[in-house]
Amino acid sequence: MKTKNLIIILISIVITAYLITSCKKDKDEPDYSILSAQENSLANNIFDDVFKQVDNALAKTDTELFNNNLSEKSVDTGGCVTITIFPFDTATWPKYITIDFGDTNCLCYDYKNRRGKILVEISDRYRNFGSTYIVTFDNYYVNDYKVEGMKTVVNNGENQAGNLYYSVTVSDAKITKPDGGIIAWNSDRIREWIAGEPTLLWIYDDEYLITGSSNGTNSNNEAFTINIITPLNVLVGCPWIRSGIIDIEITNLPTITVDYGDGTCDPNAIAIINGISYPFIMN
């Protein structure tokens, strides 16, 4: 699942809006607000990417178990990554899954360099009520950003609409930038699986609604908070958020509201600052 890095596109908009609303800002003062927006977006993207890597590994694990293909404990998926499952049988839980990208940077299928390991402990099959998976990291890097912390996903069963929904918590995350700066980040969200759940071996029709919030401090120790106002609609087969609204609260700046659109799979979105709309294109 992916939350795209729209905030970088907003930099010029934020600068313009802030200059309009404040004539007292020292032009030489570091723009911590922009840094907060960029680094929250970076943290979002990195941990959404972790979700995707784990999702792919769990799908592979389910396939191997479903097919009773138990001759090997490690599955070489080609390219950069080897998935190791222990214990490798259909009956024993919890299972421990290692997603190993190797000790040196490897350019993966999505053109990101990765190295190190993602470690997953899962209590039961991903689709079963009450299943919990806990994700940690062993010297793991994405494009030379070191990723630390814990991600916990809990299957809460079906909601009143009959959809599976998951609690997704990121705690004590630390992202070390290539220049040595450190981003601290936490996130608490709900993912409702609204389409694609019956197609076990095909993930690209999986569609989710995401609610919740995130917060943290940027590499200059400035605080920020992101709140999802209207649920975000994401489809695994679409590279952009398709609809939903978020508010970005940053110290010393007006609230930035971002509207992702009407559900169409396209890169168009609108930022609203002090009542003024600024269309932009998501990366």
C-alpha cells in the first residue's frame, strides 16, 4: 500500500501561502515547516513500502503453504530478495519470515535500492481473525535511508459492512537520512479491505480505505501532525491515492488541506491553504 510523496510538490505552494499570511518571517530562518512536510511524507512512503514488501512476502508464503510446497525453507524470488520461512509447514504458528535484500544495495524491480532485512513474526494466516504480524528491521536501508522501529498489524475481523479491517501501528520509528539527520515518526491507522479479498493469489485488485493519523519530529526537531479527514482510497494496482482528504498541521503555518480527488486513478490533487485552491500533480 502506498501514500505518495505529494508534499514535495507542495513546497512552492507552502512558501507562497506563508509569505501571504505572515510578513514577519525572517527570510534567513530555516523553513522547518517545509522540512516537516517533506519528512512526514518520506516516513509515510517508507513504511507504506514496508507494508507492500511484507504483503508480497505473506502472499508468497500463503501460496507456498496453499500448494503444500514444503521442499524448501527459502524461496528465491529472483532479483534482490530471498524469503525465508520458519517453521516451513502448514500447522505450526507463529511463523518467522525473513525478507533478505543482501548486504549491499540491490536495485529492485521498482527502481529502489534496498539492503538489509525485514523481519516478520506472524501469529496466523494474514486473513484470519486475530492474526497479528510484527515487523522489525535488521540493518535495513531504502535508497540509503536507514529504517528502524516496529510496525504492528492486527486483523480485527469483519466490520459492520462485512469487510476485513486491520489496525496498523508504527511505533518508535527512526529514519536516519544519508546526511545523518534523524526523523522520529509514529502512526496509528485503520485499513479497511473493501475489495479484492476473495482473490487470494492476485493482489492488484486489493482496495483499502485508510483512516487515522501520524505525527513526529523532523531532523531539526520540529513537530508535525497529519490527520486523515476523509478516508484515503488506495488500490494496489494504482500508483496514486485515488480519493480522500488530509490536514497537515505544522508549527507556525496555516493548516494545509489536501483533496485527492473523486476516485479516478490519476495524479491530480488539490491543496487548499487559507481558502485558496492550488491544483498540483502527485509524484
